[in-house]
Amino acid sequence: MPDPEDAYVWYYIVFDIDHPDFKGGYYLGKIICPNDYPAKAPKITLITENGRFHNWTEGICLSISDYHPESWNPVWKVN
């Protein structure tokens, strides 16, 4: 869902993960789009402590995030 005060910030929840270590958990994250989005990739962060992924301010290492800007494709959408 987009932040009602900033259209460049979106929140997401991951749940119903079929893995014993995470079963029953809810994990909140944030997607932060740069001012020149979609030309540049968004930052994807995880807010919820979960013991597996770090919730660094640098974001999650994904090919669809600003962690790997060389992989970003401007036709991809936030949703």
C-alpha cells in the first residue's frame, strides 16, 4: 500500500510463508522509489526483525532493487 503522505513510499507485508522457520509470521517492509523512478530502481527494505534477512538501511539484495541497479528494467512496476 502506498504511504498516504508520500506516493514514492510503499509498504508491503509478506505472510503465509510455507517454511517451518517463518510459518505464521508477518513481515513488514518498505519500498522507497527515487525521484527519478522508474528510470532508477527502488530501494526495498525489511522492517520486521526475523533472524534471516538483515533490516539494513541499504536495502535487500535483489535484482529488482537499487542494490543491483544494473539489473533494473524501467518497465517493471512497484506492485
